[in-house]
Amino acid sequence: MTQETQSTNDQSPPTLDHVIGQPQVVRKLKVGVEAAFADGDPLPHTLLTGPPGTGKTLLGKVLAKEMAGEFHEVLGQSIFGGGVLNGLLMTPSQPNSVILIDEAHEIDPSIQVALYKALDERCVFIGNAQRQTVQKLPLKPFSLILATTDPQGLLPPLRDRMKLVCQLRRYTAQDLALILKQRCQQLRWDIDDDVLEAVGERSFGTPRLALRLLESIRRSGRAEGESSIKSVHAEQAFILEEIDSIGLDPDAREYLKILHQSQRPVRLSVIASRLGQPADAVSRVIEPNLLWLGLIERNDRGRCLSAKGSVHVSSAVVLSAQSGERGA
């Protein structure tokens, strides 16, 4: 694969000093790394929490580089039995190796118990049904990183065994623009600064969304045979993706329109019915970004527009009317 066809996901910061944003988390992890080297120990077991796409897996990879150890990654739902867990914990062969379990809240509670017992005893337990015996196999020292969007899905005893607990938060538009610029430099993509700013403003504080939108913009340029990423390509991509000036897609805009047309709070079930989507999908996919932007409010009676949301919808209605007049 050539550099020109590489994905934005093919690159990551080489050290914690190169990580942009999350300053408090980075400081805490730096202290953990430096203390580990001073004591000659692995990095303390770590819990990374936060919204989807905010860089939990990326930080796990960077920590493995900082500790100069192996990196092993697995999804929580793939640890479906004790044998799988034991095999995972026995995988590291080098000192300071890192095991990252993503979506850790998906691990079955019984497996979570076996996991924290293994951490306590520094060994795994292998049963022999025929001999009715249990054998203890020692584990080599390693660092466990649990990444999750739902820390409450972890058993308290397992959470308590994580010595470093880091809460990642959404990024500012300025930090997202810097992250995109760093990634473009790594990939040797030529891009206008105003494109970076435009993407940052439309990505809901989430690097994963920003990188996805960046690739969409680059495709628009490459489709025309261009090697540089310019503002015109961003405008084309925004039209193709059907997103507005703050990143809202048609479903999110329709959600706001439903609230705008009502004089009272609207129940989630009514909104979902109007959108033709399951209520759970609306609450998990559409609403978090609207809440983060401060466009809606939720209470016991239902959903309603905030003052900021009313201004945004009114502005969109005016722009739509003006566009219609020009088209006529």
C-alpha cells in the first residue's frame, strides 16, 4: 500500500507528547508511565472511559509504544469463555506488554469475576474435569487496559482493580483541526487550513467522525484528479454527506423540525415514529450529539428545543426560504 492510499486509521501518535487534546488524561498517563519505569514495573492496570470515537483505543496503542511492549487488542464480546480469557492473559511474551479489551462492558459478569481473580492472583486457573483438579499457571507481568463507553457495565470489584482511571471527553473544534492536520502530515496529504476548521466544526467533538469526514472530502478531490484537498472539495463532500454547517444530517434536522413544530414537549416514542426509527436508535444515535450541542432538552414530559436550538432551526428555515427564492 502506498502512502497516498493509506487510511487515516493507519497512523497514530508515536508518543504521549504527540497526543492532541485530553490534557488531564495525558498528564495522568505520563505520570503512570514514568513511575512504572522508575519502579521497573509494568504500567498500572488502566480504565479508559468516554464517548465513542474519542481515542480510547488510540491511547492504548500509544501506551504500548511508551512502555516498549507488545500490544494485544480484543473486543469484550469475543471473550465468551474462561478458556478464551486464559489464552488472552497468557499471550504476552515480553515485559511491559499491554492487553487492551475494547467495549469491556460487554464481557459476561462471570468472566469479569475470573478476570479480576486472575489479576489478584497473577495466575490463571485451569480445571481438569477427569482428575477433578485445578492447576494454577502463573502469568507474566503485563498491563491491562479496559476501554468502555459504559463503565457501569463493569463489576465494581473489576473497576476497583484499575489503578489509573481516565475519563475522556469530547474535543474542541480547534483540537480536532490540529488532530486532522497532524494526521495529514503523517500521510503527506496537502490540505487547506480552512478545510480542517470546517471539518472540526462539523464533527461533534469526536476524532473518529472528523477523520471519516476528512476521508470523504479527500475522495471528492481525488475523484476529480486533484492531489490537494481544497475548500471546494469540502463543500462537495458536505453536500454528498447531507450535513449542515454544524454537522447535522437529515435525521437530526428532522428531529429538530418536529420539536420546532410543537408547542409542548414531545415524547421520544412520538419522535421515533415520525422519523420511522426505533426509539432506542433515536436516543443512542441522534440525541447525544444534539444534547452535546445544547440544541435540545430532555425532561420527564419529553423533548423540547433549547433557546440555542430554536435559534438554529429558525436560521435554517430562513436560509431555506432564501435559497428557494433564488432558485425561483
